[in-house]
Amino acid sequence: MNIHIRNTATALALLLASVGSAVAADSGAMAPNNRLNLTSTQEHSIVQSVNKQNAKAAQLPSGFKAAVGEAVPTSIPLHALPSDAASQVPAAKLYEYAKLQNQLLIVNPKDRKIVDIIAL
């Protein structure tokens, strides 16, 4: 009888651990990543949506070089992606963008780090 209780307790502990892991993995799916790999079609959709908004290009601060993983200076304003871009490219809906003269920076709003760069 004692062995049966121990086996049941072990099985219950394993079940709870696997449920906890699944919940943690699922909640991580909703968090922005540090890299966004868009297809050329997805990039095109985002650029078209942003261009419809007629957002002005931000001035590039001296010494700043846009690169994936770099933080965008606070002097460059971030904008929410247009709703049509977010619906066409669901992977991008948690991100914001900054428009430069010849680049569109896709940015994680939590840490302002660039996750993708789209050439304009």
C-alpha cells in the first residue's frame, strides 16, 4: 500500500511539472524575441502598411549604427505597427517600428532593441 501511494504521488508530481512546463512555454510564445526572421513577403506587407501612415523618417543621431541587437536611442520615436500589418504578419504584432531614411527598424518595445531591419 505504501508503494502505491508513493507511485501515485510521483505520477502526480510529474503531471504537475509537465503542466507547469507547458504553461511556461506557452506564455513565452507571447513575449517578443530578440530576433524576428521575416520573409520578403512579410517585410513588404509591413513596409506598405507603414507607408500608408506617412510616418516621417527620424533623424539618425550621430554615432548610431542600426544593427540587430542594438538599442534604439530614446531620441528616435517608436511607433506601434499599423493594425493591418499586425494582422497580416502576426509574428510582428508585439513589436514597434522606427522609420529612418532608408531603413525600417522593427524594435522590441520592452528594451528598445532592434529585432529586424527592413531596407526601404
